Amino acid sequence: MTSQGRLVVKNAKYSEDFRPLDPKCNCYVCKNYTRAYIRHLIKANETFGIHLTSYHNLYFLINLMHQVQDAIEQDNLLEFRAAFFEEYGYNNDNGRNF
């Protein structure tokens, strides 16, 4: 999970991608590991790769829930939802497969 949609790090196109999983994320994984390294770990059946992606996904979801809570408190949940779906790619005609 990333702020821009689902990312399948196993795909070959990430074998030389030295960016973090999500450039907008501040989790430990995104600050310290690249897509290429995490892909290597997963392809080599190293459980550490699964640990890293799980840590990132939990951080992403917890942060998302904090954002939802803030949007509710500020009475703009519908605007937040629309902005999130737009960035996540959910509203596109050829939207990502969820």
C-alpha cells in the first residue's frame, strides 16, 4: 500500500528501483530501505522482506486512520475521501485492481 495506490514490489520493474516504497511515507522502512532491496528479499524467500512490507503497511493504515479521524473532527470527511481516492487511483476508469 502506498499513498499512490497498490504497489506489487515483486514485479521485475522494481529490481533496480532505489526509491522508498512510498516517497510520502515517514516510516522506518521507507526511510531506510529501497524497493529493489525489499524485492530482492522477497524473491530470495527471506522473511525479512515480508516483515518490512508488513511494518510499512501497518504504518500506512494507522496513519490513514489518523487522517480520517482528523477529517471527521474538522467535518470534511467527504472531501478527504475524494482526495484520497483520487491520489490512490481508485476513481480512475482504469483504476488499480483492488
